[in-house]
Amino acid sequence: MRKQATSTAQHRSVVLAICVQTPYHKGIEPNSYCQEFENLLKTNGVEVHQLERIKLRTIDPATFFTKGKLYDIQQICEKKSIEELIVSEPLTTRQERNLEDILHCTIYDRTRLILEIFEKAATSIEGRTQVAIALLKHNKSRLAGKGVHLSQQEGHMGVIGGPGETAKEKETRHIEQTILKLKKQLDKLSRARQTQRKQRISSGIPFICLIGYTNAGKSSLLNALTKSDVLAADKLFATLDTTTRELYMNGKKRGLLSDTVGFIQNLPHHLIEAFKSTLSELSYADLLLHVIDASNPNWRDHIKVVNTIMHELGVDKPVLYVFNKSDKLDSPKEYENEITAYTPHVLISAKSKAGLKPLLDYLEYSV
Ligand SMILES: Nc1nc2c(ncn2[C@@H]2O[C@H](COP(=O)(O)OP(=O)(O)OP(=O)(O)O)[C@@H](O)[C@H]2O)c(=O)[nH]1
Ligand SMILES: [Mg+2]
């Protein structure tokens, strides 16, 4: 991962990654959860030297890991001269700092990992600005817990901020000013979005949005339905910028279909906050297509994650559950029995195009 201060240019850090099964993971299938963590690491281009899986019965508020586990990790760090430790869970500033002190290596948590992936994946000005704000807010929160060396430097007479301003205060103020500047830019961009939205609404064309967990196949479905070529990749958060395409059915333009950023468990709060202006589009949708990777053992949990975020965003729109990747299921018939509670729904494969006809029929009659 990216270091705060660069050392030797070509040096690749020795990385230990730990996938943690915590008490709050009740009901989540651990293998696919760890697979998802490995995908996050891969997507961020991290070369992992050792991957450990740890099950925690309780979380230590000061060090996250309990004493015994921490001792084991310490042994690995010493033996393998670990320089970076990446943890699959979000850590508090205090936990991160304490772990750094005990393990003598740089600690990165889930939040940092996801933020860096977003930073790399953002291409549009709006996407980049949103991610930059989230990163700055994260850095600011980390700074708040930073200790001694930053808080003890005295400010000089005459500098902005007045006498006695500490280095920490200066840094915080700088971050706040930058955030303010970026927010102004974002406001301008969102005003342009509002104008586009007004035009769209007055045209009366139905507006359909794809939502869903990351890697569920939203972009693949957009491509399959609109015969376009949006990036669909076996990467997490391949899509960060909204793409809208015209949807034709039986040769007639019947709507606009829009792709959105995928969600994940413990999506950093600052990211949801920063992406609110893009996600606000969802409130204007006539229909949401909630795409689910039916082949992932944690699909139920993924649905919950997405629905919770929708609730947090205050989005309450008609939903069609689109269970995707049916080609990967051993028995699609049996699977149908498991999804009866999710109504209305369709079972499809964006890859083989199976089930697309019932989906199009639904769209034709419902929007
Ligand atoms: N086997 C199979 N693979 C699929 C299907 N649909 C999508 N995929 C694969 O799943 C991976 C993710 O697909 P995307 O369309 O990029 O998923 P997404 O939901 O847009 O992901 P993000 O943009 O990262 O949120 C890609 O490797 C696709 O090729 C399907 O129906 N069957
Ligand atoms: Mg996508």
C-alpha cells in the first residue's frame, strides 16, 4: 500500500495480511469473506507475503486483537521482518496506533484499503473529487488521534493561526480548507447534474438504476441489455462513475439505464458521504434493478448490505431483484426455491443471456 513517506523508490514492502473472523460476522461464510478480502488486496495491487486467518471471540478496544493472538502476530512480524500489516476489518485510530507501537510496522485497515482502491479507480472529475474528500476526511480523523510529536511542536509568532498553533492544528486546518475547496467544486458539478436530471424528467423517459454489491455483474448486465461496452471486470469497484445508456426494447427507446458504484460490507462512512451526490440520482429512479451474485454463498448478506445503505441514503423505490450468474449454479431449480421471499425477482445470467427475456418483459410492463 502507499506509504505516507516514501523510502527507497523500488522497495516493495514485506506485507502480512490478516483476514479476521469477528463476532459481528455471525452467519457470514468465512471462506468467501476471506476470498473477498483477497480480492480487495489484489484489486489494490498489493503483493502479500503471508496471509493469515484469525478468529476472534472478542475485540480488544485498545489493540483490536486479544493478547494471545497479538503475541502470535508479533512472532510472525519479527520472524518475517514484516513492514506492513493489513487487517480485513476497520480499526479505530487508537487501535491502529497501538498496533504500530507493539508490532513496529505500518498498519493499514479495511477503510484505508477500500479508500485506496477508490482513489485508483476514479476517472471522472466528480469521482476523483468525491474520493479526495473521503481520503482527506479519513486522514483528518487519523490526525486527531496522532500523538506527541505533532501536538508538541509550538507554532511561531506571526504565522497564520496565531501564536502557539501546534503542527497538528496547522495540518488539520490545511485539510479542512482543502475539503472546503473540493466541496465547492463538487457543488458546481452537482448543479450540472441537476440540470441534466430536470431535462431527463421533463422528457418523461423511464429511468432505471442498477444497484448491488460489488462484482455482482451490474456493468455486465448494462452491457447485455444495452449492447454497450462498459468496463466489466473481476475486480472490486470496477465502476465508480455513473454511466447511463439508452435502453431499447422491440426497437423502441423505452428508458435510460444507469450503472452505479458497487457496495461492500463496512463501506467507509466517508465514502458514502462523499458519493451522496452521485447516489442521489437513485431517488429519481422509476425502478431499481438490485443485481445479486447468486453464486456467492454470502448473497443473503450482500442483499442486506445493499438494502441497509439504500435505507441510510433514504432511497425507497420499487425494486426488482435480479439474481445473476445463474450459469454458475449447480441447480438453478433448487435455487429458485431459496429466493421466493425476494419478490419480484428474476434469475438470469448476464454472461449466457439466460433469463434476459423475462427481465425485459418485466421492464416493458412495469415502467
Ligand atoms: N459466470 C458469470 N460471470 C459473470 C456474470 N455476470 C458478470 N460476471 C463476471 O463477474 C465479474 C464482475 O462483473 P461486473 O459486471 O464488473 O460487476 P459489477 O457489479 O459491475 O462490479 P463493480 O463495478 O466492481 O461494482 C466479471 O468478471 C464478469 O465477467 C454471469 O452472468 N456469469
Ligand atoms: Mg461495474
